[in-house]
Amino acid sequence: MVKPNRNMTVTVWFDDGKIKTFNAEPLAQRGGVYAKLYDEEFFVNRCVILNKTLAWDLSGSFDPDNCIDVCSDLIYNDLKLA
């Protein structure tokens, strides 16, 4: 389960019970398609689980090939974006 927060973070619940908070601002700072994450309405309303991980649905049709998704290992292990 994922719950977007108004401060560019997302609370993520994993199947093993672990709960993590993902800060999406470093991703948005990359620009390009990621800049959409700065739009608060997009950030909150398009935050879903696609491809078995946290994602933002770009098309509104839940197309797993048309989304911004984040590697679940990155979130689970508190890794930094490369």
C-alpha cells in the first residue's frame, strides 16, 4: 500500500510489515518527466502501485508502461538515487 503525503513524501507499506517514507523531491529535481512530481495534485492523485512498486500513473489508465515507478529496493533499503 502507498499513501502520498502533501510534503512530497509517500508512506509505503511492504508485505513483511515494514513501513518506509520515500522522499520524492530528489527524483523531481532531476527534471524532465520527473518534474511532474512537483505538481501536488498529480503527486497525490496519481500515486499508485504499478509494476509491484510505488509509481505515478502518467496516463490515468493504469498502464504499467506509462508511469514513473521507483525501484522497491531503493525505498526498502533507504538507498540514495544514483
